[in-house]
Amino acid sequence: MKSRGAAVLSDLELLMAIIGSGVGGHDVTQISRNIKRLLNKHGIDIPRAELEQIPGLGEAKISELLAAFELARRHLIQPDNLIIDSPDKVADQLTDIRNKKQEYFVVLTLDGANRLISKRVISIGTLTASLVHPREVFAEAITDRAAAIIVAHNHPSGDLTPSPADHEVTQRLTESGKLLGITLTDHVIVTKEEFRSIV
């Protein structure tokens, strides 16, 4: 987390960072998996009573989790009706990566009505390239039960021209999505001032 930032961690790894260490012989990984199952079931509206049923999760840590969920609810959660159906709406979600000095590869997962489910940074690359594999792109989409995904990345150089690697990644993700039943709707490139769809 210190070297690459929290955005590249999986949901499970983020939960492990919050929980810290296991309690009373209960492994932190298993505690985090149990919380993740509740997140998949309830979102951030997990009832306290269900958290209290997780072995090794004490009252203090439960309070920390509920406080974090409440902050997310107040300040970070997108409206339920946010529909992403055009490249400009995709670009609106990417303001946080436009000025990055490395390439950030982002996946937006969508439901069947193109409503945004989640946005995640999948990889952070070098000055000129990001490395991404279909398994990382589709892993969370499967967890989200997404009907479609949109991928995006920034070009720190300021040049919107897609590279051969950009086209290759788009093709690989399109083919992988067909096998999984998850449509790749768009691939958007952004710079500080502009954006471009390459699908």
C-alpha cells in the first residue's frame, strides 16, 4: 500500500488492512473473507448483528468498520441511478487519473441498465504503459454480477492516439467477455484535457 497506493489492493486486501491482525486464534484472512461475504450480500448496509456473528471480530473493530461504511455512504457512494452510457460520462468518472504520471487502468462495472456498480483501479504501470490481464479485469466484474464493463486508462504523454497494445488489450477483453457473458461496452483513453473512445 505504501509503495503503490490503496487503489491497487483487492477488496479482501483492503479489509485485511483495516482489520489488522487476527484475534483469539482467528486468522485475519478468514475474518476478512467473512466480512467480504456480507459486503456482497448487503453492500455497506451490513447489520451490526451480522458482523457480531463473525468469529474474531470484536466490538471495537465492528465500530471502526461501521464508521468507515457510514463515511463512504455520506461522501463516496454514487447515486443508484447513475447511468454510464456515453464516453463523456465515462470521462466524468476519471478525473482522479487524468493528471497521473503513470498509466492507471480502470474498470467500471455496470448492471443490465448501464447503471454504475463500481469503479476500480486494476493496475498502475510505468510512464508509458500499464500491464493488465483479463483475469484481473473480470474477477471483480464476476463478483459484482456485472452485465457489462467499461475499461479506461490515462495517457500521461497527453497524446490520445491508441497504441497497438491498447488495441490488443481491447480485443483480448472483448473476446474474454464473450466467453463470460460480460460485454465490453467501451474503452476510453483520457489525458489532462481530452478523452477518446477506441471501441
